[in-house]
Amino acid sequence: MTFLKTITSFAAPVVLGSLLFTAGASAETITHATGYPPNTIGANGAETFAGALEELSGGEMDAKVYASSLLSFSETSPGIRDGMADSGFVLMSYYPKEFPVSNLAAELSMLVKLDDVQDSTAGLAFMGALADFVFNYCDECVDEFAAQNQVFTSASASDNYMLQCNKPVTNLAQMEGKRIRTSGPHWARWVEHLGGTPVTMSVSDQYEALNQGVLDCTISSGIDMDIFKIKEVVTDLTPGVPGGVYGATAFNNINRDVWKGLTEDERRNVLHASAIGAARVSMDYHIGAAREMAAADSRDINVHEPSEELLQATQAFIKTDIPRIASNYTERHGVEAADEKVAKFRELLAKWSDLVRDVDSADALAEIYWDELYSKVDVSSYAL
């Protein structure tokens, strides 16, 4: 029984800390904010978290999901910090100064192309490695979340990123001068290294930019062809490059005051439900990307294999960029022992690549995450 349930004499709802409590109700309700609109992958994952939390707690806890209504992506982290929401989906790359060590790990996503990571499960492996890194090997990560009055409870990741263009881009000559929207600094460096021009642009603006020829390509996951409808304006896909997943995501960061107010069983339920919700998001990206690729031909979208020279140039770039990432974070953000952190993350990525290699459903994925990682978090001391 928590401090919330000891108050039973009020007739109206009251807010204690930031958990919403209604007198006479049997459940504690955690408010969860996501920038994803309703009925999208991110919002569906949040609803999965809410349903799992209620089921795991036997109805003693639940979550109210605010999809693209309470806080935008850029507002979520400070909103959780200040108690406007109890928890939410935090895009860590929006906050490089606040989460430098976590972002260091997230920026290593192109390692999935360099190491022995199966393309079809790259995102599933990456989210396991990132959560493992934060929970078990990165006290600095836990501390930087705590400095924002937050507790990290789960990671998620997209499928492999690819070139999605309005003209063929399959070799080095075709890369030259192309204006390509990127979603992270490592992809921007890849574009520039291979002769293109990286463009920073809101994901919501890429449709018109591709349609009007302002952009030649965007680097994104296959499922984004559906989410952002760019399947209507692209004609050519090159799925073999650049690779890497978007993994700078904390699926369900929770307000630290709320976390402290929960019992150990309640914290364990939050972790378990978060693993289930995050697995749903990442598996939906994985399945959705495969579906969009399979439908490309029927939409008259050409799917190309990258040339051998482009593949080799990409591999060479990644090998030189990984140590650059480490040095960048040391120089810009004062991250200590960055090379050692990179080595540890690479080790974890290999571990999780093996663990998820044969996974075939969100339920199976969630079970692996729970059994191998989330269930082992010491809820009596973690992030306290």
C-alpha cells in the first residue's frame, strides 16, 4: 500500500506529487505523455504499456495515455521533470546537453552495420543493448536522468534506416551533391563524407520537400513511408545504406518523485509493463518496415541494391566515425572514458544480437527483455 492509498476521505480528485488520485478509486493512475498522434506505433505502444500495467498489478495501477495532446516531443522531458506528466516518451537526441552519455550510446547505431548484427532484427538488438547499458553499466546515465528529475525505465528503437529518394541513389557518383535529410549527426557525417549535402528538417516537412524537389532523399525507416506518407512522393529505395537505427529513445521515463513514491512491487510492475510496451513499439517498427518494403513494387517504387563501392565506403566511414563519436562527446560534453563506454556498448550489442536473432513476435520479445534484463533491476535501489 502506498501513501496515495492511505487517503480515502476526499470526495474530489486531488494531485499528490504528480500521481493523480481519485477518492474511492482502487487504482493509481500514471499519466503518460507521448508526442505520437493516436493510432500510430508510438501511441499504440503507450496503450500497450497502460494495459500491461493494469493487468500486472491486478487492477491496482493503470495509466492514462495522452497522445500528441499533453506534451509535444520537445516538451516531454521538461514536462516530466516539472510534473506535468508522470511519465512519457523522451527523444534523448532533443536534449544533447542534458543526456550526453545516453546520447553517446544512442549515436553508435551504425555499429549494427559494422558488427555481426542481423539486419532484420537490428532495432530489437539495439534497444536491448541500450537498456542494458543504462541499467547495468552507466551510473552517469542514471545520474543525468536524475538531474532532470526522471528515471529511465525502458528503451525502444526503429528498424534499419535507408535511403528513400525521388531518383536512384545506388553508388558514389549518384551520391554526389544529393540533398539528403538526416535524423542524427552520424548520418549527416555519412552523407557529407560520401559527397552529399545533409539537410536538417522536421520530419513533418519532408513530404513536401521531397515532392517539390527541395530534397533528393531522406534517411529513414521503411515504416516511415506509411507513417509520414512519403511512399506517395518517393520513387527509389536503397535499403542497404546507410544502415543504423534510431535508438535515442527512452520509451517511458518516469518522474523521479513518482518513482520514489511507489512500492517495490509497483516499481517492478512499471518496469515490466514498460518492457512490454517498448517491445511492441520496436516490433511494430520491424514488422511495419518489412510490410512497406514488400509493397514497394505494387506502388511502382524501385528497390535497389547499393553498389559494392558504396557499401565498402560506408563500412570504411563507420570504422573511422566510431572513435570520432567518442572524442566528440569527450570534447563537447566532458564525457569521461568514452572509448571504454563505446567498447562496452559494442559488447552488449553483440550479446543482444544473439538473444533476439530468432524472435518472431512482440510477446516473445517482451519475454526476452523481461527475463534477461528488466526483471533483474534492483528496484529497492535503482535510481533512488
